[in-house]
Amino acid sequence: MSALVNAVVMLGMLVIVPTGLRLAERPELDLLRRLWPLFAVPGSVALWLPRGATATALACCYALGTVALALHAPRRAVRGGHLDPAGIALLTALVTPAVAGVALVAERSGHELFGFDLGILALTVPHFHFAGFAAALVAGLVCRVSDGPAGRFAALSVPLGTLLVLVGYFVGDWAELAGALVLTAGMWTVGLLTWRTGLAEGRDRTTRLLLLASAAVLVATMLLALSWALGEATGLPHPSLTWMAATHGLGNALGFALCSLLAWRRIRTAGTDRTAGTDRTGGRTA
């Protein structure tokens, strides 16, 4: 399982976060996005080294990058104008990699942070890259284009569900189940809005397939998350952590996060190309 988890985490560090920062379209994040490989590459190397001083030092490099990203959130919150539902989702996306970064440092050093065993800490790292950063970012993106009750619900429930799951780590299995329920409701709403976006007129074939695939994957992966959380809380039979990593984790990483961000990048690129074309012909842009 460790090799699979490491590969998924590398995807999050090297691809998902920098792509997501580009999609956020916030000028204040441009410098950090350009510098991101200086943090992500050492963090990726740390995953494959034995636990110890070298792995811990490299993990600290990555953690510093995630903390620098998280520090942008208070500055945006103070401005106040960015605290609409989509803005709250973006703030959540900025903060959640820091949780992963701290967990990585603890796991690579062999320290059972807050009493969590090293296996749980290792799985916390991908969780807060994908169920944290990617999920919140995509929720904010769909809210921007579907600014109705469903879009606002998605943009608020995904951050709330992520927070409740984090709190559940400390409070107990029933609190984590409550978080999983809220997060699932939010992610299924994201999936519904993503599906509608994929079926919109004028969408090219590749973008449509990426959007529809990411929406469909969420149905299965979030059912798995619910079954695991329910089993942990009630003692009912449920998938093992190894099975969850191979199904829920891999599905969310490749099927949801990667497909979604690639699709949104194509949408943004197509929109930029259309705007540039309009400018060249002397038309007005919106």
C-alpha cells in the first residue's frame, strides 16, 4: 500500500496543487506557484526514503511551502470581500495542504502526532491533498459558474465536511461519520454540477469526457467513504484501509481531482483563446 499512497501523494504535490493554484487566478499566489517545485520535489523524495533525519528535513521543506500557502488565507479573510461561498471554498483549499504537510513531517520522523499511528498519518497526507485541496477548489470553481443554491451549497458543504472529518480525528468515529455525510453531500452536489457543466453546449469532446468522468467517479468513491466511516462508527463490516487506498483514494486522485483540474484548465484556456480572438477582431470583451 505504501508505494501506491506515495505515488498518489506525489501526484498531489507535483501536479494537483500547482495546477489548482493556476486555476485560482489570484495574482498574489503566482510567486508561490512558480516556486512550488522547490518545496514539492524535496517532499516527493522524502516519501521514498527510510524514516529518519534526511526524510524529515526534506518533508520540512514541503511543509514550509504548504504553510506559506496557508498564510495567504488570513490575508484574504481580512479583506472580507472574498468571503462569499466560492471564496470560502478557496480559503479552505489554501489551508488544507498545510495539514498534509504537518502530517508528512510527523510520519517521516516516526512521531505519532496527537497519538495517531504512522499509518493514519501517512493516509492523512493524500486525504488533505485531494479531499481537502482539490475538492474545495473544484467546489469553488463550480460555484462560480453555477451561482445558485446548489453551487453555494457545494462551496460551503465541502469545506464544512472537510473540517468535520478533521475534528472527527480527535473527537471520535461518530463525529467523523457526520463529517463524511456532509462531505459526501457536498461532493455529490459538485458531481451533479460538474455533470451539467460537461453537457453544456459548445463543450469540446475531451473536456466533456473529463468532466463526465470526474462526476461519475464521485458517486462510487464517496459511497466507499461513507461505508468506511459507517463501519468504523458502528462496527459493521467495511473496507480495509488498504482497499480504501486502492479504490477510494486512487479513484479520487485520478478520476476526480486530475480529470476535474485538467477539464477546468481546458475550459479556462478555451475562454482565454476566445477572448484573445475577439480582441484581435476589434470586438469588446465581457
